[in-house]
Amino acid sequence: MSVAAGLPAPGPSLPLRVAGRLNAPLTSYYLVLGATVTLTCIGLVMVLSSSSVISIANGASPFSEFWRQALFAAIGFPALVLFSRIPLRMWQALAWPMLLTAFVLQFLTFVPPFRAGINGNYGWVSIAGFNLQPAEVGKFALIVWAATVLVRKRALLDRPLHALIPVVPGAGVLLLLILGGRDLGTAMVVMAIVAGLLFVAGAPLRIFAAASVGLLFAVLLLVLFSSNRLGRIGSWLEGCDASSANALGACFQSVHGQWALASGGWWGLGLGASREKWGILPEAHNDFIFAIIGEELGLVGTLLVIGLLLTLCLGLARIVLRSDELFVKIATSGVLIWVVTHSVINIGGVVGLLPIVGMPLPLVSSGGTALVTMLAAIGMVLGFARRESGAAEALAARAGLVQRSLAVLPVRREGRGR
């Protein structure tokens, strides 16, 4: 039977519509932006929930940590918008000044008036009452600088010496300054970022084998010559549980983090109902905020956070694959590795799959410098997403649609209705 004349033709099926949406020019932009905003909002709520009790115990307002994190979010989001408007040539012009600024800030961790230590880690700088972590600025600066250098040397990257110099020596200076503050976890993230940048740039694969052996040996020495690191890794290898001999020592944080996750069950105890945040679980609002999410929001809450992190990574990976600009590919890969390593190390430590190294969960954990620099770096990547083929036209069309919609609203004119 033929279709009656005048009836509209059937539209595309649901799978085709979904595929069309995923292939739209602005998909990367909205994946990254949506996941970033949602994770930051979840982080603000959970920082308030996980820090209020300990803030009261310290004689402060229950909102003190929340307002501090909200202040940095209020700085970070304008930075995100501003950095999304910076053109590629401006990023390349800023590469060397950014790296030199990162070196200076990291060097201040050795200067007594500015040096600040937390739990034996001296990777902070105290300025105007705030403890800032220069290594977070260093990660961002290193990504922009290394991408700029590798793009300029693209014709020589098949030669190992040109692929390594000056990226590896520049990163080595930053690594030495970070390790001088006893922050092995951050140093490992920087190593992963540099390796990823070189790989995406097309450096010869044979240099990675030798570099991996050398870095593994260096990390092993740093662990062996630190009783604190050796104790934590040894306890992790033995297995941290309630029956462990170190349950009240090196395993204390890990055991209570896993208890928090277990007690949350499927749906959690309810927002604000955590028991472990009552001065039991150390760093509940920072490194172990994922455990509090599991306790209060249950497995559903933890899967939501993991899903949002995967969405963010998917958007970043999509930008890398769809861009024709080598600088965009390298810089976005650096941000992607930054997000992935922080997420894996943090969540892996909380659930007991990895040793605890004190790594914040991106956009969620309390930490002003980490939040601002991550938002700034994502702002840069959003600018790259706007450069995708058809993205600028799609954004302009949507802005025009909003303006046309507002134009039909009634406007009260002076002199009428009197």
C-alpha cells in the first residue's frame, strides 16, 4: 500500500538521530563543558558535606572550606571563559613565559617566607593566607610549552635527540623542583604527561623503552630512600584491611575509606549523613572525597562521578581525533592525560587497588590551585573545540536563535501605559 499523498515522510530512526548528534560539530564542546560544570557543582556540594564537621571541630564556620572552594571556582570559571577565547598563536607566544613563571613559583617552595608544608610535603607556597600548589601551574605551563616546542620541531621528531631536547631537560628541571618538595605523586603525573606529549607528537617509539627503564629505576630509588613511602607501599602490598597489623597505622586511611564505600551500599546513607567524616577519615574533603561520595550517595553516586569523568575524557579524546592542528592534538592530549592520571590514582587509592599517594580527584576534591588550573586548562581545550569544522558556525547560529527568540518578547516602551 502506498503512503497517502501529502503525509510527511518518516524521519530518521532513533539510532540514526543519536549518531547524528554524536557527529555534530559541537558535540566535543558540550561533552567537555557539561561534564566540567557538573563535576565542579558536585565537588562544591561534597566539599561542604565532608568538611563541615571538622571545620566546626577546629573552631571555624561549617561553611569555611566550602566558601574557600567556591571562591576558587568563582576565579576558575571566568578563567575558563577567558582562556577559551585565546587564539592558538597567542598560546604559542605565551609558552616560554608560562614555563618560566612555573619555575619561579616552584622555586618559591624552597624560600622560607613562602614555603609551606602539609604532612611532610613541601610543595606549597603560602601567599596572602592561601596555600597554593605551584606544581599544578607547572603541569599546565609544561603542556603549553612542550606542545609549542614539538610543533616547531615536527620535521625533526623522527630523530631521538631532537625529540627529547629541549622537552625532556625542561620537564626535568620542573621535576627536580617538585621532587625537592617531596611530592613523588605529582612528579609521576608530570612524567606521564611528558611521555604522552612525546607519543602524540610522533617521537620514535624506541626512546620510550629506555626512558621507561630509567624512570622506573629512579622511582624505585625515591621510594626506597623514603621510610614514609616505603611503609605505605609495603602496607599496600601486604593488603590493607581491618585485620591487618597496620590497620591503625599505615593502613588506617585506606581501611576507613573502604569502610565508607561499603557502608554506603547501593543508594548511600544520604547527603550529609556520613559517619567517617566525623574526624575519623583523614582528608575526607580532599584526597578521600570519593569515599564520602560512596558513603553518602552510594554506588549510584560513585558511578555518576566516574561516568562524568569518562564523559570529560571522551570529549577531550574526540577533540584530539578530530583536529587537524598538531598543537591542538598535543596540548589536548596533555590535558587528557592529566585528568586520567589524577582520576585513576585517586580512585585506585581509595578503593585499595593502588597505593595512596595523595592525589586530588579532578574538579571534585577540595583544593583551590588544582581547581583553578584545571578549569583554565579546560578553557583552553574548549577554545580548541570551537575551532572544529562547523563549530563556530553552529555556535553563531544558536546565538542568533536566542536573539530572535528574545526579539519576540514584549518590551515596555516609555510613555505607554500611563
